Amino acid sequence: MSAPVFDVVGLGAACVDHVCRLPVFPRPDSATSKIRMHGQSRMCGGQTATALATCAKLGLRTKYLGAVGGDEDGRRILAELSGRGIDVGDVAVLDVPSATATILIDDSGERLVLWHRDTRLCVPLDRLPAEAIATARVLHVDDVDPVAATEAARIARRAGVPVTCDIDHLTPRTEALLGLVSDPVFAEQVPLDLTGQAHEADALRAIWERYHVPAVVTLGERGAMGFDGERLVLVPAFSIDPIDTTGAGDVFRAGFIYGLVQGWPLEQRMRFANATAAVSCTRLGAIGGVPSLDDVQELMPEP
């Protein structure tokens, strides 16, 4: 019997976030070196986990591939994801601590992230479910486990499956992974660092010349920019009053994936992704703030 076909299979980060809400960010040697928090909470997050939680909330069939520890945090992550309808049957549970992050959020909605991930928290390559990857409609990877991500991307591309990515910094393995990604989405600084260009538009053109794939860069309050080999597209961000920007980039990628699954052109994918991320910024938490399809459509005006 063939494995079920998932709309999205994701390989990458999942963690437990300790979220601290503050009036302002602390500064040493000042009156704000000691601050009383508005409140604190523990919730699940991580780049790929948040993207998949959003995809599931939007109505896509999702499967998570990644590594968690065999500890309480690992059990919490698996329960959170499976409770949202995400298949976790092939997650690698390892005898190491699960990934964690401490997130500081001020009254403006901006955040600082302090994270820890054990270097042994990697998916063994012999445990990658090749059939699930090869029968998916999209594979999504981030850069926290680049060896497994590269192998999964290789399996996907051999099967003709599109590969999206969440790359927020360069490593010695970035070039190899990007050579297998069909629809890259980058954090703001990455295209500049990758190409040595001073402007995002020139960097996206250089990425096209190098990889011959359409590329998108998220620009925070400026929205997003993309280049498809012929046309440069700048899609403005939606105007909102942010509460928490944690996970906004992950949610953007989920909106982009949703549009890719629907077969939408690049600009329509970017516009929907902007709206998806905007809704998430009006809520607290990464996975805790993911929007539904109705939430996104309510924000977007008619075409």
C-alpha cells in the first residue's frame, strides 16, 4: 500500500518557547536592568513546526519530520503538533535535550530570541521516510539540520516535488541545500550576504542567475520582494497593530506554501503570505498565533 500523499512535508526546527512579555527590553547599567514582566508562558514554536501548524490551520495535509528529545519538552512538542492534525509518525526521538528558546517581547510587539539546540539533535539519514517525501506536493526545509534537509530535498527533487525553504543565515552547507530548492524564501539579510549585493533587488537577480529559480525575500514592515526571472515584484505589508512578531516569517512561508499548492502565480502567493503573517502578528505566540483561512481572507480586500 502506498504511503498517504501529504500536501506539505516539513523537516526542521521544533522547540518549546518560554515567552516573556516586558514593557521594554532590559538594558544593563540602567533603570531597566531589572524589569517586572507583564507575564510569561510556555508554548511550542520553531521554524518548520510553526510553518506546518499554519499550513494545517489553512486546511493542508501536513507531516513533520524532525528531531526532538526524549524529554518532557519533546513529548510536549509531539502532543502539540499531533493535536493540530500534523502527522508525527516519523519524528526522530533522541536521547538528547529538546530545543528551547526564551523570547522577550516588548510593548511594541518586537522580540528578542535566545535559543539553544543541542548539536546532536539531527535526524539520522536512514530514518528519512523517502516515500512520504517523494509523494508530497511540497517539501519545506529550514537550516537547523542541514545534512538531513539536503538529503530530503534531494529525494524530493528526484521525484519532481517542489522544495521551499526557510534560510535565515548562511552556513558552509547553504550552497548545497540551495542547489536543491525550487522556491526559496529568505530572511531579509540572507540574499545580500549570499550574493554580496547591496540591494535586495540586485541580490534576487543574482540568485536567479546562479540557481535559475524564482526567489523571495521577506522585508518585515516593508512586505516582501520576489523575482521570477523576468519581473521584480514588491508586495507591501498589511497595516496592523502588532502584538507579537514571533514566528511571522514562519507563518509567511506557510502562506506562500499554501499558494504554491493552489498553483497561484508568485505575486498572489506573496500577497497571501503577507496577509497570513500579518494576522499572526496580532496574536501572542508562534504556533499559538497561527491564523485560519477565514482569518486571512477577512484581512485581504477583494482583488
